[in-house]
Amino acid sequence: MKINRQSPEFLILLMTIGSAISWAVWLNLLNNFAIEEIDFTGAEMGILQSVREIPGFLAFTVIFVLAFIREQKLAYISLALLGIGIAITGFVETNMNFYLATIIMSTGFHYFETINGSLTLQWIEKDKTAEFLGRVIATRSAASIVSFSFVWLLYEQFHFSYLWLYLLGGGISVMIVLYCWQNFPLFPEKVSQTKKIILRKRYWLYYALQFMSGARRQIFVVFAGFLMVEKFNFSVAEISLLLLANAAINVFFAPKIGRLIQRFGERKSLIFEYVGLAFIFIGYAFVESGYFAVFLYIADHLFFSIAIALKTYFQKIADPADIASSAGVSFTINHIAAVFIPVVFGLIWLYSPSLVFLAGAGMACISLLLAFNMPSEPSSGNEVLLGKFS
């Protein structure tokens, strides 16, 4: 797929680079910064992650903002807010300030991801979406490689402080926003989007899978990296190298995963993903080797890439005018569990980390049962095998 440098596709990839670099810096430094500078335990980390997910839970409000501003411009504003939130993180010294900076960053991140996903499904043709989304993941991973490499180099070799790393990481997003605002035209909407909240009965399987995806994702995002630092004593440099290796593997495999989804379909792809994730979470529950934990972490990322299939499934069953509204609604559904799981499971973590990951395996099994209800060839009017609504 060749991409014109003035095309909507190139704009999506460029904004993805900005988001990925800034997010990678925040993710790379999070656990070490929280433990070393703010003296976090698993309980405080759970609170932080729940606070971080509140803007995701409120992602449906994006539809109200779109009544006053175009999606493309809102994507720019959101990406800039992400960068600003990350840039100020290095200045925080207390739990409360850490939470506030995280809310700013997270509001920009979740609004941007909602709008970026909506624009992708609107601008890209259905028969090319899975492959393009694979390219988006590969681009995100390549940008993350650059970010992780610079964090490792600047922290380990040049002894940059957390303050300067956060300032540089957040500043990248702001610079890319300024470039995009000046150099890309406002692209027209192919279909006028509904400017109200849409919940349709016939999308129920998509909503259910989104909810389970969000619940399951929290187990990985919050606790997999924390396990590396707390149980296996990974340093900032080691976390950087782990994320670097993970991103490099994704650069190679993500486009191939997109093409495989186009070949085998959403149903088979999601069934394969959920079976794999169940075994991976069981592995996390009983891992005693740092090397095996690294393997699980990388495999986890690869299987999560197959979630592309959930987006292409929705694109095939949705009314094109519902995409923007549904992007916000589905993001909110995805984050319902995210508001309470980090706190609740942070407390469970203090008692037994293994129970946290076994719960993640259970969530993957529930997702698997739901995926069996997906048709092999989904379309509008053929959304599910059982439980159809007119």
C-alpha cells in the first residue's frame, strides 16, 4: 500500500508517531519513577491507573465536543494535550500532583485514540483497513523503538534526569501537532457523522468484546510491567531494552497480522487471540524466571495486536454514520472496568499477585466464548450467530 504524503493515511501515521513516542516515554519511566521518586506500592499504582482511565471512561463525551469542532482539529488538540501532560510529569513530587498530571495526559491520550480510530475507519476502505491498521501498529512500534532507545541512551549513558526525559517525550507530540496543523488540509468527511450518543442493540457483541478487552487489558498494562520491576528488579535501562525488543518484533509482525486477519477473518483471528492470552496470563501467574517473564511480555503484545480484528468487525457491521459516535461509546465501554480494576486488583496484588493474573486468564476465556458467537462473514444484518436484533 503506497501512501501519498499529503493523504489522510499519512496524517494518521504521522500523528501515530507523535502519540507513540510520547506515550512510550511515559510508559518506559512509569514504574521506576513511581517507585523510586514517589515511593509507590502496588496499592498507589492501582489508584494511579484507575485515575488514568477515568478520561477513557468519559470518552463518549467526545461526541458533544464534535458539535463545535471538526474531528481532525480535535485530534490535533488532543495530541497536544497528551504531550503537555507528559512534559509536566517530571516536575511532580507528590502523589496528588502525579495523579493530576496523569489526568491531563490521559485526557489527551484517550480523546486522541478515540478520534484517531474514528478517522481511520472513516477514511480507509474496508478491504484495506486490516492491513492499514497493521501498518499503524508497526509505525507505532517503530516510533517506540526510537523512544525506548533514546530513554536508554539518555538515562543510562548521559544520566539525564526524569525531568528532562519527560520534557523531551512530551515535547515531541506538541511539535508534531504544530507541523500537522500547518501542513495538512482539512480532509472532507465521506459520510456526515451522527452528533449524538448511539447505542444499538445489534452491536451488542461488539460492546461485550470491548468491555472484556478493557478489563483484560488492565491486568496487563497495570501489573505486567509492575511485576518486572517489583519481582525481578528490572531497572530503567532493562525496561527500556525489553520494550525496545518488543517494539522491534511488532514492526515485523504487525503488518503480517493485519494481512492474516484479512485472510482468515475476524472470528478465527479473535478465537486464536483469546486462547493464546489465556495461556499467557496463566504463565504470568506462576512465572519464577525473569527470562520467561520477558517471553510472556513480548508474546502478550503480539496477541493483543490481533485486536485489529475487533475494529474491522465493527467497520463491517456498522452504519458508516455511526462510526464517530460509536468510537466514543466503545472507548467508554472499554474503560468501564478500567476505573475499578486497578484499585481492586492493586489490593489483591498485596495478597497474591498470582490471583491477579489468573483473573486475567478467566477474562480471556469469557472473551473466547463471546467470539464463538461471531459470524465468519460479518456484515450489517449479520452481526451475530445468536441473539440477533433487527
